[in-house]
Amino acid sequence: MGFSLDGLSSSLFYIELIGTPLIDTVGFFCRAQIQCRLMPSQLAFMALIERLWKVGARFYYDYKTVPCVNRQLYEEARRGIAFSRYIEFLVISLSDGIDVKINGITKMVRSISNCPYKLQTLIEDQGLDCVFGHRDHKKRYLAV
């Protein structure tokens, strides 16, 4: 089958918006966080954080790059806090996509889960387009 360690490694991460995008003079300003599917209670979590830290793995997005793990995230992970990497980006329209990629734990640069992600689809998937509540009537909580 099409099993790939690179694909598995990159799929451990996904992007989540922090609130709705803000209209800017040239498009939409977005605040987001890159999350990890592994929880601090799982044995593989700290092994992943250690590996990201030691190899200097990086996230790439919007012509920018940031280390996957900086000292603060490393210390938070050691204290049992879930992985969350804050990023900001700008898109011209809601139909534009954001593509977050990872490199360092993969043989080549790979997109993380669901990326490239069209901004409008990301907004809808998170329920941020539901001004008067969600279609399924469940409460949603966003991390700040």
C-alpha cells in the first residue's frame, strides 16, 4: 500500500484558526496554531518533541519558517502541556489556501494534515462561520 513514514510524521500535525480572520488592507489577517495529534500523556509525545528539538525541524508557511519546537515549547512539553505552535499569516481572499509544511523529521518538505487548506473551508470546518451558533447546536471552545 501507500504507507509512508514521512506521510505519517507530517500527519501528526494540523492547523487550527484562532478566531475568525480579520479584514486587512490587502486581505485577511489570520492567527492560527499548529497542533499535534499526540497528547502529552502518550509515550510517543515526548519522543517526538525531543526529535523535533534535536534535528531542528521547521514549519514553513506563507514564505516564512519557524522552528517546530523552541525552548518554550520544549519546556511546556516536559511539563505535560499539549503542543501548540502559534503562527500568523495573510491571505488575499477566503478562496486562497494556506499550506503549512514540515521538514526535518521527513526526507523532504511535506504538507501537514489537510494542507493546503482553503481558508473558507477551514473557517467552515471549525464552525467559525456560524455567527448564531453551530449547525449541530454543540458548544465550541477555541484556545486563545
